[in-house]
Amino acid sequence: VAQYNLRWAVKFYRLLQGSDGWADLTARLDLREDEIVAFQEAANLMYLPYDHQLKINPQDDSFLQKRELDLATIPRDKFPLLLHYHPLYLYRHQICKQADTLMAHFIMEDAQSEETMLNSFRYYERITTHDSSLSYCIFSVMAARLGMPDKAFAYYQLTARLDLEDGHRNTSDGIHVANMGGNYMAVVYGFGGFRLKEEGIYLAPALPRPWTGYSFKLSYEGSRIMVKVGPDQCILRLESGDARKITVYDQEYVLEDILTITRPPQVRGGPINGGSHEV
């Protein structure tokens, strides 16, 4: 993400260079050419760890050198682990309290191959405790993205019911408000397959097996769009604003009023990627 931000800073600098108000802008920001060169050099020197044997992105350079901890041997009343074990003990093991690498894959999915993201999902799934309330939702989004619809729905149920069923045994202290945003993300980014890319809106709506349909709205550059997903089709309606180019199931459309699109037979919540990885 840091590399991405630096490269975009350089890109915008070059794009705006010489435009009206450029001199005033750089003066107010105290921005110099040598800083931009340094941004580019720093971005070029950054790297993402990769293990060629496991074909995953390790959490950090030393993560795979640590011992594994069998979570199945730990009593349920010892979770969250940070409340019962010293951090120095936990940090010596391959253990994650939340979706970390998977979160990076979600944010920067175009930076890694399908194989790497799938391998990372399977590797980190077995060593993640989900002690953070913001973990299940990302696992749901990525399971949908990687062609595992049943697993995506199972994780969605965990995040949606977190406070209803007191899943973390601390709802009495207050509800997990941020996790409500995670519920939204699991539906829109997961089942809806929504992505906002440089070219515009991408959608690949799927319908979880227990549901008969769902809908959500998007606001994009002044346009308000309704997305309604049913058993056999999805309907897009431009409620206000200008017509927009939208890519649905890898096919580009221009949404001027209403679009009715037949859903592919695959039940998935992410971009079409060639097959289900459900296990």
C-alpha cells in the first residue's frame, strides 16, 4: 500500500506539473522535485515477501521461521488470546488475530496472482483466531472473491451475528460498530463483487444459496445507482446523475436508465476467475 501511494503521488505530480496554479500549489505544500524523485526511488526499492515453496505472501520476513501453534488444543475460554497469553509468547508463533495478509490482498488484489491469493487464504485461515471483530468480514469478502461461496456465506453469518449471539462474549460492553461496516462490505464487496478501479465500477453479483435476493446502492461521481440481485439476473438502475460505464461479469455496459443482466450459472461473489475453489 505504501508503494502504491508513493507511485500515485508521483503520477499526480507529473500529471499536474505545469498546470494553472501549479507554482502556488507546490509552494504551499513546500514540495520539491527531489522529493518526488525520492518517492519514486523508495517505491522501487519496496518489496512484498513471497515464499516460493508455499506460494504465499508471508506476514513478514521472519513469520514462516516461527513455530506453529495448534489452535485446536487451546480451550475456548482462553480466547481472545491476548487476554490470557503474554504478547511475547504469541509473537513467537505463527498466529494471527485477524485478516492481515488477506486484507492486503483485498485492497491490492490486482498486485497478486489468483494462485497466491488462494494459497494465502488457505494458509492463514487455519492460523487466524478472529479475535478482532473486523476479521470475519474480510475472510467472507475474499472467500467470495476466490470462488468459495459457501465459505463466504459462513463467514458472513459469523460477522452478521457477532453481537446478536455475543460471539466475542463482550457485547455487554457495547456493540461492535465498526463491524457493522464489515457486514456491509461482505455483502457489497463480497457477494456483490463490487470493485472500484481506475477505469470505473466493476460488479460480479452472486446470490448466496439461502437468499432469494438482495440490493444495495452506490454513489459514484455524482451518480446514484441501485443494484438488485435475484436468482437469475441482476438489475442496475440509474436513480440520478449522469450515465456511467459499468463492467459487469467482465462485460462493459453504459448505464443510462435500467440494465437487466442474466447472471452466469456459477454461484460466486467475486470477479469471474475460471472455477470454484470450494473445499
